[in-house]
Amino acid sequence: MVAVPLPALAATPTPDPPPLAVAPEPPPVARTEPAQVRQAPAPVVRKAAPMVRSEPPAATPRPVAKPKPEPVAEPRPVVKAVAAPAARVPHDRGPVPLAALVTAGELDRGLLTVGGIALFLVACSGLVVLVSASREWRRLAT
């Protein structure tokens, strides 16, 4: 079954009433009062008295310190060192077997090739930036 709305039965919205006219407020009355001008007193410049260098006071002789007696070395008892068991640091993961990741003397040549090519492309792009910047500086200098 298909429902078709009838235009006569549908409610039509009524237009909004026009806004009420409001009289604008009169601008505030501008009062012009003469500004008070204050004159600052002229700064007084005083010259400092010339400095006279005086000789430093004579140094008083320092008292001679008495030599301290050397402490007598006491023989220490010999203590044998006992190897303490190594304490394991708690971890949330086990140790990583590094030997499984890289074997001695064997490198992945394909990965090294890709890395070399990427490094070459970075160097070439840096060269392009340097060349374009130098051309721009020459153009701006003339």
C-alpha cells in the first residue's frame, strides 16, 4: 500500500511576522574638555667626582699553620670476597635471542641493496635542493 499525502490536508506553515520597528538610541553627547598639560621638570645633570685610584692596603701576614701529625695506619682485617649470586631483574618479556636474528658472516644482500638505493636517492634529492637554492640566491642577488 502506498501512502500519498494530500496537499489540502497538509498543514502549511505561516510566515514569520515582520520585526517590530525600534527607534535607534541617540548618540552620546560628546563633551569636550581641554586636556591638562603637565610640564615635567627638566632633569638635573650632575657630574660625578673624578675617581682617584688608591693603592691597596698592605697585606697583613697570615699566621703559619701548625703541621698536623700524620695519622697512624691501622692494620685492617683481611676479608675474603664471596661471590654473590646474580640477581635477575624482573621483566615482562623474556630475553631476545639475538643470535637467531643475525648469523655471523651472513647478511641479506637484497636488503642492503634496497638500503643503498634509498640512501642514494636521499643524497640526490639533497643535491637538487642545494642546486635550486643556489640558483635562487644568484637570481635574488642580481
